Amino acid sequence: KNGLHMLAVDFGASSGRTVLGTYNGSRLAVEEIHRFSNDPVRLGGSLHWDFLRLFHEMLQGIRACKPFTAGAPASLAVDTWGVDYGLVDGRGRLLGNPYHYRDSRNEPAMRRVLNRIPEEELYRRTGIQTQSINTLFQLEAEGEAASQAGEDVRMLFMPDLFRYYLCGEISAEYTIASTSGLLDPQLRGWDEEVLALLPHPRAMFPSIVMPGTTAGSLRAALAEELQMSSFPVVAAASHDTASAVVSVPAQAGGSYAFISCGTWSLMGVETEQPVITEQSRKLAFTNEGGADGRIRLQKNIMGLWLLQECRRYWELEGETLTFGDMQAMAAGEEAAAAYVDPEDPVFLAPGNMPERIRSRCRQTGQPVPQTKSQMIRCIVESLAMKFSQTLHEIEELLGRRLDAVHMVGGGIRNRLLCQLTANITGRCVIAGPVEATAVGSLLMQAKARGELHTRDEMRQVVLASFPPDLYSPEDTGRWQEAYARYRKINANAHHSE
Ligand code: LRH
């Protein structure tokens, strides 16, 4: 195919993929050329990412593009999930295996930090919702050991780490750095006073680069190993969620909330400036960075993790279900039986998810899901309920009503989730693209090359290339009643801790 060939390497918390994009000046065609699972490894009591395996899979993905591109791609960019990082010493050696944000070390570290700075003040400075996974708390958990590792040690967020080993450039890309809880959201740079809460040397934190800049080119040794000529490596919006938001095909002037649906559900709006108020803190909204210096005012909702973890648990018990099976099972199940709060931190760690959900239902005096179908139905409806609640909260923070909900990412394959979201919010749901994160990466790479300039241009490309699916609200009266019940059951179910 003729056009500009670019590679998006997208690492999610449960799987990774390499997507080849071909841009012909008005449309973008995407093709997944390599896909692999991302399996966390428990080692000596800690939970880690298998960085070397992920790096290997990335190289496999680059290799796999050769037949399509007749040589090297025009550029490549890597994005990953948020908050995690690796430490690299002055000689370029990776110090240890990066920790998984679901490791249990973070919870006590969070409490230690909050003893040094009141939560209100930390939120006022950073605008980031207090979650144990935040890089700030992870670095605290790292403790003295890391600070003694030497003055030349650098902390690199996951996509920065991949980029460093690809092209040798050391920097912190803005959107991924914005997930850390270490930035001043107004300045869009490191918050010196927050960094000073940690024992780590200041020099550990590299300078910040804005998304859409070319970082360097593929290291000669890798080019040789891949038998390819070298090519530019771009720092796109390297936080997967920021990248997904780039591809939302909003109409000009439309007012909407986005939901990026993957392992997590990230729901929010883009704003020109951070929204940091007592109310936004209480409602646990976070202010992360967007692709063009805008702010993603959003909420990190536990998302399809609840289903993924049930599925993994059932597989261990001997029954393997596909996500298609699970969707069909939920669709045939009776509606509005029981709800949990998908924001409850009790669901964060890996483990026996079905039992945790049953126990929450028991504690709140609801019918306890007995069968797998009932369990799946409970999760999918709870998510849609949470989306509706979050929509109302966003409208409260902004002081205006939003017309539509854009859902993007792999989770929109769950059509029941999309339809329920329309029914419960009473708004039209516009779903697509499925490969939102990769599409966002490819658009930002085209921008780095000067092929695309504005967000509007990018939206035109997305609309022309990936026509979205529309879901209109149905049965709204009945769902309003169910929503009122959900609100009553989960009112302060965990905020009251
Ligand atoms: C989703 C995501 C989300 C959070 C979480 C840790 O993949 O990036 O935005 O940062 O991972």
C-alpha cells in the first residue's frame, strides 16, 4: 500500500501490540502485525513487569513490519500504561525489574508520605487523585536504596525506558510524567516541593519533553540485529490514555465526555487549565496531561480489570472463557440485581475477584451473584452505573451539561457495556475507534513529521478512517430507577474509610 508507514507500539497492562499505520494524506489504515500477552511476574514476594520479555516482543513486532514497509518504517513511537518506571544507572544498565503498580508495597508508602504532607495540600499542588499506585508513593516505597544508588541514576517512566533502550535518549515525556503525582499541572513541569518529599537526588528526574517531538533514531546495534536501516523514534503521547484521547472523533463544538475502555476505564473531559477544587478532590478527579498541553480532567475507574481478573481466576479453576462468551452470558442474565462500586480500592490487587465481589454484595445487603453469568452481569452493570455517576460529577465540576459520551478502546467490543452506558446516562454513546491508543500514536507521529497539524485535522482523519458506532438510550425510565438504587447502595461505600 502506498503512503507513510509508521509503527505504534502499545503496551497495555494485559497485552501489547504493534500496529502498522499507513497514512495516505486523508485516511489512516491500521493493521495489527504483532500481539502478545503481558503477564506480570511474582518474584520473591513482589510483583514485577517482565521488561526483557516486553522488549523482546517489541523487537519481534518491529521485525514483523518489514514485509509491509519494504524496509524500515518512517517512524516509531511507544506508549504504555501510567505511573510505572525503571531505574537506569550512568552506564545505561537497568537496575532491577520494574515493579507492577499493583504490588502491595505502595499502600504503606502512601500512608508514610501522607504523614509528611496533608492529602489536601498534595492534591492542591499536583491535582492528582490520591491512589496508592502513583509514582510518588512507589518511589517512597523504593526508599533509601534507590537514593543511594548514585548520583547518575535516572528514573524513566515505562515508555521513556523503552524509548531510551531503542534510541539512547533520556527524557520524561510530558503525558506519561503527568500520571506520576510529581508534576505541577499549571507549569507542566516537575513540582520541586513534591520532589523534595522524597529522599531521591533531584538529578534522578530527567527533563520533560512535549509529545510529538522526535527523540532520536534507532540504535545502530538494534538496526543491525533487525537487519533494517535506522529510523526516527518519536515521543508521541506516550501515556496510553492520553494517546487514546487524541483519537476521539468529536465533532467541532460538541460537548462530550470520553471513556477510554481497557483494563482501566478512564472517564473525563479535556480542559484548558487544571480543575483543582475542594469538590474535585472529594470526588477524586485527577488532572493529567493531554497531547496538546491541555488537561485531562478524569477519573481512574477500575474498569474491565474486574472482568479480566474473574476470568483469570476461573481459568485457574479450569474453565476458560473468551470475552465474547462473557458478553453473551451477561446479555442473557437478569438485569439490575446487584452492584459494586468499581472505584473501591478493595478491587485493586490481583486475587480472588469473584469472592471479593460477592463479599461486597453481602456487606451491602444485596443478592449475592451465584453463577458466573450473574457475576459478569453485576460487573458490567456496575461499570455503566459508575460511568453515569462520573458523568454527573463532571457536569457538576464544569457547571454545564454534556451532550454525548465518546467511548474508545478495546473495551467497546463489549456492546452491552456501550448500550447500558447510553441507557443509564440517557446520552448518545459514540463508540470507536477500537484501536484508539495506536491511532493516537500514529496521528502524533504524523504530526511530528509535519503531515498533520491541528486536533481538528486529526479528527477528520479518524472520522474518515474509522466510522464510529452509535448507541441511543433505551428504556431510560427503568434505568433511572436502577441508578437511584445503585446510588443508595454505594453511597460512600468506600469514601468513608
Ligand atoms: C491505563 C492507564 C491509566 C492509569 C493506569 C495505571 O492503561 O494508563 O490511565 O494510569 O494505566
